[in-house]
Amino acid sequence: MKKQLPIIFIAFILPITAMLWWWGLFSTPKLQIEQAGDYHYAYLEAQGVYSKLGETLAEVKQELDRQGISHGAEVTLVMTDPRKTKPADLLARTGYMIPADAKLQSPLKSATIPKREVVAVSIKAHPLLAYGKTYGALLDYTNQHHSSLQLPTLEIFENSVLRVEMPLSHEPQDASP
């Protein structure tokens, strides 16, 4: 058995550990308070479980491509707390960052998130790990500051980095042009 341990280590444990490292299992989210915003985005409304937002995001991308509008990072504005809302009643806006002067056609909608003070948490990790780690850090922050999760939160995903911004005030977070 002792002779097989190095083989087990090289054949199984080392590759699995490397894969988990690559996916970001050992990454730590970075939290900071900052001014962020003045984001312009195209979106579609989504209702239901957040795990199905990818379907709506694909619709937005297809429509942006059809309309010839360049786009940047994926964005999702999370309107309801999944810990307190029935899955069928969850609401979000999901889409892509777009230039401020982009002229959209139906069915796409556009909105602007003004510059505001936020708690921003970012991490480079696979989405299966990133969302839990970022929201875990936000919930730790709210517990330490005797507050609650402020919605809507803004999720920005680009280049394998998830950034979640939670507003620090109760001011309106979304203004349509």
C-alpha cells in the first residue's frame, strides 16, 4: 500500500487539487467600499430561479448581435433576495454593458445605474464557486455592520471575474434614460 501512495497522489490527488485551484476554490474574495457606477446596460426582465438567467442572457446577446450593437461585460441586477422570495417570484434584469449612446430596438430595454457608493466584492473563480463566495463575503460584511443585504445588487461578470456591488444607501439604484 505504501508503494501505491505516490501513484495515487500523482494520478488523482494532484490533478484534482490543480483543477480546484484553477476553478478558484482557494481564491479569496476582495471586498472594498468605493464609488462605482455610471453603467449603461441593455437587458431583458427575468422572473424565476436565478440559475436560469443564462437563457435570458443568451437572448439579449443574440438580439444585440442582430441589432449590431457592441457590448461589454455581462450584468445582472438582482432585485429580490432568494433567501426570502419563492423561486417562481424571483426578479432580475440581465444583459450586457453597452455604450451610452446605443439605440436599442424592442424587445431590449436599456437603463443606467448612476455613480453611487457601494460595497464591492470581486473574485476570479468559476461561476459555480464565485457566486457563493462573493455573496458570502457580502453577508459577512452586513452581519459585521449590523445591517442587511441591500437590493438591488449588481453582478458584473467579465474575464472570469465576478464583481458584485451592493449599494450602501437606500437611494434609487436604477434610472432609465
